[in-house]
Amino acid sequence: MNTFNKTLLIKALQLTSLIFFFLFSLLSIGTSSAFAHKSPDTCTGSGLGVFLFTDLPQVHVGDVIHYSITVFNNTPGSPLIACDASEIAATLVTPDGVSHSIPLTRTTLTDLQSDDYQNVASYTAKQSNLESGLTLNAQASVTGNIHQNDTDSQGGAHQEVKVTVVATPLLPFNISCPAIAGEVKINEEVTRQVEITGGTSPFIISWTGTDELSGSESTIKKAYSTTGVKEASVTVTDSKNLTMTKSCNTLVVSETPVKKSRKGGGGSRRIVTKIPVVTLVQTVEPAPLASEVVSLTEVPYTGINDYPKPLLFLLGVIIFSIVIVGTLSFQNYRSKRKVT
């Protein structure tokens, strides 16, 4: 066999090798998704699910609700033999509509396996929750690939939990303004104080009154530069957003120190006061605690079908045969031309 024929044969073999490598690559790519199989062989369906828990079935405004979940593949006592679940993902939507992705320690679970995740999300009950409704809804969802057929299915479940917001008791705390002298003179410093009993700290204090009286401390001081009747009130809000307002006793500011007026053997002193008024806020009737709502769903998902391996193999053999026959035919043709 001359050098030219050897070169053609080598090129034909190289081309054939490339064709087989291409076919093998196609088969390898298809294997990862096309070779899905039932696991275990005795499984009867999907058992992937999630439980959603909360530590407080009823809350007041300002309370923090902590949510926990359990991701499981079948539950003890079930007649089902759960198929393996892989690529599991879990999310939790809190009452404010925010979706929280839950990091999982295991994303593949076999029959009767489960994992607990504590305090994966939280939500603080607000005053607006009382105004818009008494129920706070949260929902946990889980999805995964279920190995129950020759082609995997997409399975999952979700659970909803409801927490009832109830009104804070009308008198969780009380405030008072200790009485002070009813009459003072101009530029004499006056001290006012609010006393708080009970409630949940921290407190927000706000003073208002005549001559731009203001302050945010429990004790305030002010010297009046004008005469007349001076009023004052204080509003206190605790950490539960319960607000209470109280009007303190009034003052009469005069230009000179107050003198006692005497009549007969005795004397009298006139003090002008104002009866304190207490205003309570928040009157909401509690709603009954709603029960949990659980539902399981499974959505079929069609996987990629197997590649036609016999057809690809036959195609490779045909191409290889064509290359070899063509090479030999060309060699025979050249040999005949040399003879003639």
C-alpha cells in the first residue's frame, strides 16, 4: 500500500473516530435526565410535605410571632411508601407578604425522613392588623423532584397557619399627674410630673399645654411669662401601642404672689382646679382562633425522553461504511489509471 493510500486510510479512521465521539457525547448528555427511574422500586407515591408552626396562637399588638417548619417525606403510620424526593426547596410567606427562602440541611429525603427548622421567620403584630382584620395568615411551601416513574415528577405541598390578633386589655397601665399649687406668680418655675403604673416599657411620653408647653420626659419644668389660666395634658404610649391621655390640674399665673383674703376670724384661699380626664384608646372585639388549613398538591412534570440510541448507532455504522467504501473505490480507480 503506497503512501497516498495510507494517508487516506488514516484520515478515514480519524473521521470515524470523531463521529463515534460525537455520538457518545449525545448519549452521555441524555443519560443524566433520560435515565430517571423509580426509587425505591416498591414506592407507591409522593410523600413530600411541610408542617408550619407558630409559638403564639393569639397575639396582641407589638407581640412577635416566630414561625418554624418541618419538611418531611411521608409520616409514620401512613400506608404510603414514599418515593425518594430530591432537589427540595422550601419557602415561607409571612403576613406582610414577604417570601422567605429557607436554607435546608438536606435537599434529598427518602421515605419517613424529616428535618425541623426552628424560628425561620418572624412577624410583629401591628396596630393596622387590628384595623384591617383580626387574622394573620402565613404559608409555607415545599417542592421537589419525586422519583416515582421512569420520568421524574414535580411534587410539593403547602400549609397555612392563622394567628388571631386580640385587643390589648383596656387598662394595662395607668397614669396620673400629682397635684401642684393652683396659683403661681410670673416667671416662677413650675414642675409637672407623670406617674406610670403597669404597662410594658419602653414608654413614649408627650406633654402639651398652654404657652407652647412641651416635653418628652416624665418630669418637666416651665416658668410662665404671662398671666392667666395654664392647662397641661400628657399622653403616654407603651410598647404594645396602647395610648392613654390625662389632663392635669390647671394653674393660675398672677403678677404678684397670691395673698390670702380674710373674712372675720378666718381666712380663705381660692384654688382653681380642673377634674382630670382619662381617655382610653383601642376597643376591639377579639375573633376566634382559626384552624389550620393543610393541602397537598402534586403537579406532573414531563422529563426528557431517551435519545434513540439504536438509530444513532446505526447511523454511525452507515457513515463509517460510506467512508471506507469511498476510500477503497478511490484507491481502486487510481490503480486502474496507472495500469492503462
